[in-house]
Amino acid sequence: MTFTTRERLITAAFDLFEAQGFDATTVDQITTQAGVGRTTFFRTFGTKEDVLFPHHDEVLARVAARLGTATPGTRAVAVQEAARIVLDHYIAEGEVARRRYRLTSSVPALREREIASVERYRRLFSQHITHWLEGEPDGALRAELTATAVITAHNHVLRQWLRGATTDLPRDFERAMPFALRTLTSETGGQTVVVVSSAPSVEGVVADVRRALARDSAHA
Amino acid sequence: MTFTTRERLITAAFDLFEAQGFDATTVDQITTQAGVGRTTFFRTFGTKEDVLFPHHDEVLARVAARLGTATPGTRAVAVQEAARIVLDHYIAEGEVARRRYRLTSSVPALREREIASVERYRRLFSQHITHWLEGEPDGALRAELTATAVITAHNHVLRQWLRGATTDLPRDFERAMPFALRTLTSETGGQTVVVVSSAPSVEGVVADVRRALARDSAHA
DNA sequence: CGCTAGTACGGTACTGAGTACAGCCACGAT
DNA sequence: ATCGTGGCTGTACTCAGTACCGTACTAGCG
């Protein structure tokens, strides 16, 4: 079987980074090992860090597409499935994802790069949800909180899996996501109810709960 | 009045970045303008980006100190006040903060740098809260969600202020933070009550609420 | 006063990432 | 056959960041 230039660069980079460390490896070494010219490397990846994150643009596009199909009433589902797309990508990568995790954990420059790419996902979720909640009280804030919560829950279970602390990643994901989706209550179809009350008495809180439930069922 | 080398470098850098753009400005130009040697620049700031974020280490230390003094029962307050420390720092910076915001908004490299420093705050909160919730069900996940929520709420109101969309930043902060502190409910002394229920009926949810309130008041 | 140690600064020389540019070759279409 | 066109290569350059050494100034001590 034959490999593309891109694939040969990626494997060469991974091997060298693991053998010598990221900083100690020069782009010249990578291109020599891959048997291509130096210019080709930078045309393909832009920066030395990017060679480790070669699929994010594509995954980002898939996530955006999924969020774009959400309709009122299916938004919580769309958010959850969109996050699931990212997770599935890591699962598909398998051992490659773990190799990258070991590298990003130990090299500060790579950590920063990874954080930046997480931020791109966060922004994508944030933009969509903000749009959905436009006009609602505290919509912008609630949207950002929901987006970060989804990303955080996703990253939490993903990291457990990358560390080898867990094996049933989909199950962990299903468990963690409801925490994250609290601020999208009216979307959850009554399965999970969240009420925030500042009432001073127990009966006041209960009244707030009944009010909230009545409002939610009126939406349904 | 006399200025330290550090201060002269900072002002020179800000001026040049605003006049010519960040990428078009070389470290040589900054040091020439400030009247110091090139070596001094890198000894003082490490990287060209760092000159724009000169106080984060110190603020980070203050935040850590505040979180360290939290005791069971005062944790929600500690978290809120710790976030407030960061906010107050920006308020004290005043126009400098806005100048930096304009730069970070337009230059990708600076945006990444800023995101990375936000992540440092997030980690700090996360570490403390994780420690507090050790042993509780889903403690690690809830801790991360709380930390990110606090950071998100903080950043949300801060950004409004930096954009000039609001003037009463402390008030916005007080309003936004309760959203973020939802997952620290048992700490809020009853002022904010959050209940997550999966009960299939209204009465079931209400029963869950009463149970949760009973449990919380037993803690008090 | 001389001596010493620490601290802040400066200069030189180097590595290596990233850019600009010009050229080359294989290919498919007309 | 030739004419793009897309993927590849080499050369030369800028500039951030590092290593190393030398130099002033100050503080403290005999």
C-alpha cells in the first residue's frame, strides 16, 4: 500500500517526537525522515505543532453541520450529538489519540496548542446556542455557560479515557452530559428538571418548582 | 518621575503594537524605543507576547491564596471573591486593559496567548474545587463544571465591560455569578437552591425538591 | 579604603521556525 | 502537442528565542 506525503509526514513526526522529544526535533529531521522537502511540510501544516492535530478542521465542520440542523425542541439532542461527533473521532483515532495525549501532556507548547483548539470547539457551540437563546433573559450568558459545560463534560470523560482510567467511554459520556445540559432545561423534555430558586422558605421553593414545571409543559 | 526598565519596555511595546501591529513590530524596535538592550527584553518577559500580560503571575498567586483560605461552608464565597480579585485587577488596569483587549481581539497569536492564561485560572479553580469535592459522587466532574462556569461567567461580564457595552461591572458580576455557582449549591446557604430531578411527575419532582431541601438544611 | 559578591544590563553569535519566491515535473483536458 | 494546474523542491531571507561572556553599579564586610 502507498502513503500520501501528508501521512508520511505525520508518522515521521510522531515517531521523532516520541523518540527525541518535541523541542529537540527539527522540521528538517521530519522532512528528511519522510523523504520530502522542507517547503512541503510548511505548506501542508503551517506550523510544527499542527502536524499533531491534522483532523480538527474537518471534525469542526462536521460539528457545525450537526448544530446547524437543530430545530427548536431538538436542540439539546443536537448539542449532545455534536459533542458525540468529537468524541467518536477520538475513539476512531484510538492509539494515535493516546500518543498525542502523552505528547501534549508533557510539552507546554503542545498543551497551549491543544487548549486553543478546544477553544475553537467551545466558540462553535457558543455561537450556535447564543443564537438560539437570543432575546431570552440572560440568553448570552446562559449560552456561554451551556457551551463551556458541554465542552468541559466532553473533555472530562475524554481525558479519563485517554489516561486509561476508563474503557466504556460512550457510557461515561451519556452519564456526564446531563450535568452539562442543565441550562437547557426546557429542551430536555421533562426527563431532567432543573430549578433555580431564591425563595426564602421551603414552600416558596416548591412554588417556584411548580411554576417552572408549568412553564416547561406549556412549551411542550 | 523615573521609570523602571520593565515599565519602559511595556509602554514602548504597547505603542508600537498599536501603531504598526503586533507582527510588524520586532523586538529590536521595542528595545530601541525603550533605550535598552535586546537581551534585557527577553530576560524580563521571556517572549514577545508576554510583554502584554505582565501581571498574571501575581494575580494568579493572589487568587490561589484566597482559595486556600476557604473552609467548608465558606467555599462558594471564596470562589466568588477569588473571581472578583481577577475582575478587580482588570478594573484597576482601566484603559490599559482595553488597549490589550483591542490587540488580543485582532491578533491570532495574542488571542491564543490570552486563552492559555485563562486556562491557567481555570485550572487553579478546578484544582481547589476538585479537592473540596473529593469523595462526593461525580465530584471531579462537578468540580470541573463549577470551575469552568465561574471562569465563563467572569469572562462574560468582563468582555461586556471591555467592549464598552456596560459600565457597572461589579453589579453584572454579582448577577452572573449565581448561574456559575449552581453546582456548589450546598454551599450557598439556601439563598440559591438547585434541584436536579428525573421524576416522571410534577409531584415526584416536588418530592425530590423537599428531600433535597431537607438534606441541605441538615447540613447547615 | 579595598575586596567581594550579587544584581542588572549589554553585546555577540548561534539555532531553528516560518515566509517569499522562483522553478520543476507529472497529469489530464482540449 | 501544448497548455494549464496542482503538488513538490531548493534557496535565501527575517526574526524570535537561547547561550555565553563581559561590564557596570551597589551592598556589605574586613
